[in-house]
Amino acid sequence: MRVRLYTTLERKKEVFKPIRQDWVGLYTCGPTVYNYVHIGNLRTYIFQDVLKRTLKYVGYKIRHVMNITDVDDKTIKNSQKAGKTLREFTRAYEKFFKEDLKKLNIEFPERFTRATEYIPEMVKIISLLLKRGYAYQKDSSVYFSISKFKNYGRLTRLDKGGLKAGARVDADEYAKDEVQDFVLWKASKSGEPAWLSPFGKGRPGWHIECSAMSTKYLGQPFDLHTGAVDLIFPHHENEIAQSEGAYGKKFVKYWIHGEHLLVDGQKMSKSLGNIYTLRDLEAKGFNPLVFRYLVLSAHFRSKLNFTWKSLGSAQNSLERIYDFIRILCNYRSSTSIVASRSTYRSSTSIYHQRFRTAISDDLDTPKTLAVIWRFIRDYHKNPSRYNPKEVLSALYEFDRVLGLGFEKIKPEKIPGKIVALAQKREKLRLEKKWQEADKIRKEIQILGYTAEDTPRGSKIKKLF
């Protein structure tokens, strides 16, 4: 099974071929922990999770690193405003972020890396850039000279005429038209955290942390770097420049980016009041996995429009799948009265094939969901053709990639008295003693359950 991925650098789908035989290096740009992560960010982490799960599904071993930005303009400003130390402030939001990942069934990376714990590694790269002539010092700060790096703009496909060589920008984040020399090391300012370095007391700029931490644990080059499209420039463009400038070799083989999440057709912004967190969704009674389902219903490279209506539709769809799984679980358990005449004539292999074809083609999750719905429809048309255990096993396998919590869905626990009555009723039905069977059916209903007749036999379900 070959996985094809659309790569930002080449602007086309490529067959994924890992650099090493024993493991695949995956780096994810993590959050800046100055507030709760919003659902637009979480969409990106869900797409990255599906990528990771897909590669594991086809047999690769993954070495996954995700950074936590715990020092930058935003974290410093907001921690001071809150009257807390930088560490106290950022650790709290880091904890909330990890809680969100768990709720969304996003697998943790093998290693989280905090920027403040890798200052020596950043200083090392900056020193190499100074030595090789790609960086220069100005007013106790250090900047990367974009005019010295001939491939600058390759990822973004910038017009070289727009480069402002010699113009400097000190902000950690800046507008897309500010193609200027970017800061690697910021001179110490009063009231800000600072570290000692050969360039003077100060702190790192935002971009350098990812180069330092990815190289430390994944080497250079490594296989996959993921993030949202808004990170392509300047962040990822700058990562390439400083990493390849320092070490003189390719930084990353495959760049994979996910598209924006819109809210009611508009970009999220404070002025519009449309920035939502996972807590906002939970406050309205939504299971976080409903949001995950909504995200999977659109391709990760397509814009997704979030509305409360679309989230409600996703909830209905996911609940229908869960109900189907409960049916299968009930057939598998002693709470189902399966007729001995049932035979199975259809295989689930065609659905396995369709699922693998869809997910291996650039992580096409909408098509994988379509496969599941086709599976459910075919089963309902003629349930006696399928072995419930095989169908359930197939859904569990698909969920290794989708992460929608299928295996957490359990059959209803039916009292032994109800099971005994249902078994007696099923025996009467096979003997065609319809009136006696109907009396037992009414008795079961009085006790709060129903016996639904299916081609496979009777299925017991609680009424309330």
C-alpha cells in the first residue's frame, strides 16, 4: 500500500518514500501557549493526527516531535498582563492544550519540546549562521540575511523582486508583505526573560526554535513537516533558510499543510467574535469527537466552513454510526437472540480495499467516511449476508486511522430475565406460534424493552 501526499514544495502529489528504513521523522508546529487553542488550530492537529495514524496503519514506525512555544511576544505580554511568571502562565495553557488533544483522540507525539528548554541548541545554530555569513549582528540582536540565501522564497514561491534586503523586522510574527531580514536573537529588554549567549543577553526569535528542536531529535534532513497554510510564510520559509544555511543540506523532504477553518464563511477574528474553543463546543453539549467527525468530512487541503448547524449535522451522523456499532455489539453479545438459520455470504474485503484506496490518496477522509456509509447501507439492505463480528472488526480497523472512538461504544446491558423471555419468544416464532410469541413481546415491552425482529433474529433494545 503506497501513500500519496500533496507536498507544498512541489505543488503536486508524490508517493511517500521515507529517508530511513527503520523510522519516519514527523515534526508538527505546536501551539503558542498564551491562551486556549481555538478550533482552527485544532483542525490542523487533527489532520496531522490522521497523517500519523495512516503511516502507522500501513506499517511505518513514527518518531514524532511537536514544539510548544512558551516564549515569544504574545506569551511575554499576556503573562505580564496576568501578573504571572512566564513559566506559570504558559504551563497552564499547555495543560489545557493537552487536555484538548486527549478529548479529540489525537495521539500525543513521542516528544513535546518547550522552546525555553532548548536555548543552547538555538544558540548553536545562530553561531553557525554567523560563521557561515548568513547572519549578522546589529544593536545586540542577530538577524538572518535573506539576500545571502539564494533559495529564499522557494517554498512560498515568492517573487524575488519583493525581497527587502537589509530591512529588518524584530517582531516574532509579521505580515506577508514584510519580506525582510528576520530576527534570530533579540537583545534583552527590561522586564522580559533573557538568557546569556555569545551575542549578548537576550532571547530567541520565534522561528529558530523549530529548526533547533527538529534537528536535535529527527536529524537533517527528516521526512515530514506539517502545519497550517498560514505558517508557510514566514515561519516555514524562515525555518528552511536558517536550517539549510546552518548545515548546508536539505532540511525537510516533504512539507504538508492543512487549509483554514472558516466560521460562518468568515475568517476567525476577535472583532467578529467568532473565535471558538473546544470548551465553547462542549458548553453547548457537543462531544469533542463530533468536531473531529466534522473535520474529517472535508479534505484537509480544502477550506472547511464551521457553523453550529454543520456541527449538529455531524453529531447526528456520528450518532448514527455509533448506533450501528451498538447493533453489531448486541449481535455479538448474549443480549442478541440470533436465529440459527442465518448464513453469511458476503465478505468485508471490498470495504477494506475501498478504505485503503481512499486514505492512501492524500488522506481523503471524506471518501473514507463515504465507504463507511456505503458499508452501513449495504448491511441494512441484507443483514443476513454479513457476519456482524467481521463488520465490527472492519470498523475498528478503519477507526485506527479516523480516531472516532468506535471501540469505546459498548452494547447495552440487558437483564437476564429479558434475555430469557426473548429466547423463549424466538423459539415460539420459529415454531410459528405467533399469538404466544406476541404475548411475550408485550411482556418484554412492559418491562421497558423491545424485541425487534430482523432477518437474523430478535434484537433486544431498551425503550427508555
